[in-house]
Amino acid sequence: MMPVPLGSVTIGPQSWREGTARSIRRAENLVRQTRAGRSAACSRPQSVSFTPKRTNGPAETDEYRNTAEEAGQRRDSICKNKTARPQTTGAGFPSGSRRTSALPFPPASLREHCAAASSAVAADYMRRVREVEGQLRRQAGRVTEEGTKLERERSHLERTLRSITTNLTVNRRSSEDRSRRPATAETGRDGADCLLLWERKELVELKRDLEGVLRSTLTQLQALSESSRRLQDCAGERARVLELLPHRGSAGRHDSVAQTVNKTDPISPFTPECKRLLESSSLTVSRSQLLRETIRHKLSGAISRQNAAHRTVNDGLVKKIAETVSLQQSLTVMSAATRQAMFRKQREIDYIRHSHDRAQGPEYSGDMLSREKLNRPLVQVYHRHPGTQLPEAARLIQGSAELRRCLSSSEGEQQRLQHACLQLLDDLHGKAAAAQVDAGVVRMRRQLVDKRAVPSFLQQGTG
């Protein structure tokens, strides 16, 4: 466009001319700008004023292409026609819309294009929500699986606690049964009683430790259940926009999953609440795994200590029985020797009594022989001189006294032998009863301790 030349003749004041020149130049600039916009519009007839970002949207159809070409031809004809209506700046469009160029008119298919773009945005949002929902449900499945494993460990804990309680009952019954031994065998607390007391302390300590672990396990199970419930609720809330999405729409999109998970936004598919739930559930699962390892170590150690205490007490009782049987055999031999000594002493007493009776002479004087009398003629003649007394009477008196002393001493020894023999027999009966009681205790302990109450894999590990 050529500028309009001004006349060389000056008419009127200079200010009036300069004002008119400024008006003309301003009009020329406006016309130039208007033609520049029209030429740009004529050179790109197929551009649109609203171009929303489309991800994974449907391809443009033939009908849409034809409509866009018709709109471009209409704009060419408008540009060539001098009498067309003046251009507008498009002030009627919202300021938030994204436009690649300032066009005077939007295409005829703008509504369909906007609807398709909105559908594409909604479909992409739903696919990303499905990815988040799938991750939440997978995490909920892992939490549920961990809860199942922890529940199995809890059942093992309870079975071990039941076995420990059974062993405590067996220990109490063992102590009560051993208290029924005869009084002769109850000389005080022996080694078996000390072993039973040690076993009870060991079992009480194990029971206290396992009960603490069981409380921690129940608390962790509640935490896993709560985490799984919250994950399911969050996944259900995310799934509220997935009714119109095909089930195969988001298969095999692991890269988009990583992108979705890395970005958190309160209005995005992956909200901060989802991230917080995933992180807390992962931490809960890690704690549960550590707790399961702790439970496995505790169970192995408890079963090892329990079996060791049980074997130690049984071995102590067996040794006590062997010691009692050995003493019983010694008592049997000694009681037989004591009875033999009693019989010998009885024969000696009989001999002493017979000798004493013979030394005393007959009970009737008519039965005494002439040579035994102290007034026989030979003795009377011998006694005629002083100092010629015979020692026969003194010796008889001394012999009788000695025989009486030996008789009383032998009878006392015999009584002591009889008392010792009775004590040996009583002790023998007590030892036999004590051995039977201890044998019954050992049988009872072996029968009541059920090996099936303890998990087999733990028994194999401790064996």
C-alpha cells in the first residue's frame, strides 16, 4: 500500500497540518496492521483458534477434514472480497483458551472438536485413575498376603504357647506326684526337685516372652487389616470414574504408571492421600516381615529351650531312679547280711544261756552229782587247815557273772541288729515306692507332652 502524498501548498496553520498528518499516519498504520492480519489469516486458512492438548484422543475423521477445508475456502473468499465485513479481534472468546493465532472466526466443527478433546482428556484421566487403582489393589493384595502369613505365624505362636502351658501343667503334676513319696525317702529336696523348679522358671519366662510377641503380632495384624481396608476404600473411591472405560484400555502401560505415581496433585489421579497410603502400607508390610522373622527366631529358641528343659528333667529323674534302684539293691544285700548276723547272734545267745544254765547247776539239789557238791568229803578234809580254801566257788560265781554280762550284751546287740534290719527293710520299701513314683512321673511326662502341638518344621529346625 502506497502512502497518500500530501500537497506542497501550505494552507492554514502549521499545527492544523501536523495534526492532520498524524491522523493520516495513524490511519495508514491501522490499515497496514489490518492487512497484515488478513494476509496471515489468508495464508493459514486451516488453523483454528482453540487447539486443546489431546493425548491418546481419537483421530480426526474425514468429515472433520472436509468441514475444515470448507471453512478455509470461505475465509479465502472473504479475504479477496473488498466489501466483506470488517475483521474482529475475537473478543467474544474466553481469555483462558489457548490459541495459536488470532483468527476472526472459529471453525464450524468447534463444538465437536471440543467434545472430542474433552472425551480424550476424560479417557486419559480414567486410564490414569485405573493405573492408580490397580496399584492400590495390588498393594492391598500384598498387604492381605502378608496378613495371611502373619496369621499363620500367630497360629504357630498360639500352638507353642499351648504346648508351654501343657508343660507347665506337667511340671506341676510332676512336683505333686513326687510329693507323694514315702516319708523315709523324703530326706529333703533332691536334685530332681531342683530340676523341676528350674524347668518351671524356664517355662514361665518363655511363656511371658511369647505372650509379649503375641500381643505385638495381634497389634500388627490389626494394622495390616486397617491398611488393607484403607487401600480398598481408596481404590474404590478412585474406581468411581471407571464405569465407561474398557477393561483392556490400560493393559501393559508400565511407563505411564511410573509417570502417574511420581506426580502427586490433589486433583490428579494420584492424590497425596494415595501416596501416603502406599507408603504407610509398604512400611507396615516391612514391619510385618521383620516381625515374622522375629517370631520365627523366638519360636525356634523357645522350642529349643523347652525341649532342653524337658529332656534335662527327664534325664535327672531317670538318674534319680537309677540311684534309687542302686540303693535298693544295696539295702537288700545289707538287710540280708543283717538278718544273717541276727541269726548268728541268736545262736551265740543260746550258747551263752546254755552255758550259764550249766554253770548254775541243777535246779533241784537232788539232781546234783556227788562230785559237784562243795561239801563232799575230799573238800571237807582239805578245809581242815587254814588258808586251804578251794577257788571253785569263786570261779563259779565269777563265771556266772561273766556269762550274765555276755548274755545281756549279746541280747542288746541282737536288738540293735533287729532294729537296723527293720530300718533297712523300711528304707528298702521306701526306695522301691520312690522308684515307682519317679518312674510313674517319667511315664506321665512322656505321655502328656504332645509333640504335635509344636510345628513340625520348627521341630526339625531345633532337632
